[in-house]
Amino acid sequence: MKKRLGRLRSCTVLLLVISYMGVPTGCTRTNDDRGDVIADSLLADQYPNDTGIETDPHVLFAELFKGDLADVLTRYTDVKNATDMSLEADAPEGSLIGKSIRITNNGGTTDGGHLYKRFAPGFDGTVFLRYYVKYPQASRNNFHHVSVRIGGYDPPSDWPYGTAGVCDLPTRFNVSYEPITGQAGEMETYIYWPEMRASNAAGDQCYGNYLINNAGRKSVDYDRWICVELMVKLNTPGKHDGELQVWHDGQEMGHWKPGSPTGSWNRDRFTHATGGDPFDGFMWRDAARSSLNVNNVKFEFYDTKSPIGHHNYVQYSHLVIAAKRIGPIKH
């Protein structure tokens, strides 16, 4: 059986949310004794410095980079270029573990690496992702895809496979928030799903879609830890009731759901506009793919631009996937 995430009285503020049924949204819950509304805490608020957060019943997976590199690698289904990975004594403020993973490339020889994990049987309902990333100034303009990507394949796969350029593909979806290719100074969503929009006028070339666009992107703050959160709400198969929400250092960058925001599509990017058409909502899976759910996560560093012999890298730390919003490390 799939792991079903039940209706929780929680603040559904994860960057990635997937659900069959309506899940309460917003940061409030009802006090059953008095009937009044009180603030609902973030998961990280209950675990200062993230100490013990992996034991919380809402948590589906956590990677705090405990142990040595060999220990870390055993937790993943597929590892690319482990030779150029290392654990570093560098972590976000508030971390007591104090570790991160560095993924490096060797220009002209390797194009980076990844840690990919398949979840069996996968997760339905609302799923939240939180992680920290540090983009080095020295590697600016050498990023192709550098983020943590979460999504699903149908059938599930023990390794990631590319679907770039393919439109109308009902067997996968994935979501990330990353520096834009060719504009490494700004952060943007990069999303694949069955009804994604094409990048060309003919409508037959599909690459990741941009949703923040003119609503105010964040600049990449180089050489500093950035907290990224995603919430994905899975849709009822065949219906447009799926959602996506994104946070950058705790600030909401967008919440796309049925009826909101308003605007219009210009090929592969959504342009926000008052009085525009209401957002449709996401159909992450069609009526024939009810088994498609969140079943993988990938730490990714993909760099195809480095000159021969030049090394670029990225660092990741404190990843948590949960059934409620996690929030930044409390310290």
C-alpha cells in the first residue's frame, strides 16, 4: 500500500504539496477545547537546531549528513560521481551537526554529480521539502541545474532519467527552485508536469516552466546558506486541484493553486497580472495515473559549462521531507 498522509491539523506551508482531498492551508488550526483559532508552529520550531527532527512522526525522510561519506552514500538508490563528493565542516547557522555535502565537477571530464533516492511506495497527500544550499561566487555562471529536485515517476525508477524537451508526458512530474540558466543571478521555479507549457511557438519543445517570473524573483545570495522550502499538493487524478508553494529564507515566493494567482501563460512562463485569468491548478497526474505520487528526491549539481580542468561546486545541508511545513532551522 502507498503511504497515505492523512488530514493533519498543520500549517500546510511546504514548497511541495500533493493530495487527493482538501488539506487545510494557512498557518492556523482550531483549538478543540475552546473553538478559537491559534497559531500553528513550524516543525523546526519544535526541534531547536534541528536536534531530533528526524524522529518526528511527520517526517518522511531527513538527511543531516551524519556519519562519514560512505554512510551517507548507502542511503541513496543511485549515486553519480561519488569521487567528487566530500563532507564539509560547514553548515547553516544553528546546525549542531555542522556538516554539509559538497558536489564538485571537473571541467572537461565530469559534469557534476547527484544523490538520488527512490521512496517505496512513495507519498500521497501533502508533502513538504526543506533544505539549505550554498552557491559559491566562484562558480557563478557555471550552473546548469543545481538544486534539490523532488517528484515522481510512473513506474517508479531506481535512477533518474531525463525528459527534457518532451511535451505531454504523463509519466512524470518534478519540481525545483534554482538559479536560471544563463541568468545565474536569479532564482526561479523549474517544473515538469503533464500539462507543462512549451518553450517554442510550435508547442513541441518543453523544458522546465517558470512561475515566479515578473512577480519578483530573488537574487542568488552567493557564499551564504539559503533556506529553500517547497510544498506540493497532489491532485485528485484527472483534476486540476494540485498546488505548489515556494519559500526562500522563509519568505513566500508564490502559491499556485486553483483560481490563484491571476495572469496568463507566455509559452513556458506564467506572467502575473491583476485581472488576468485565474491559475488552473496543477494536474500532476491524469486519470490514468492514480499511482503516480512523490517517489523520489535528488540532490543535483549539473554543470556543462566549466572550462577544461576548472572545478565548480555546490553545497547542501539539512534536508527534511515531511507531511507539514518544516521552516528554517530554529536557533
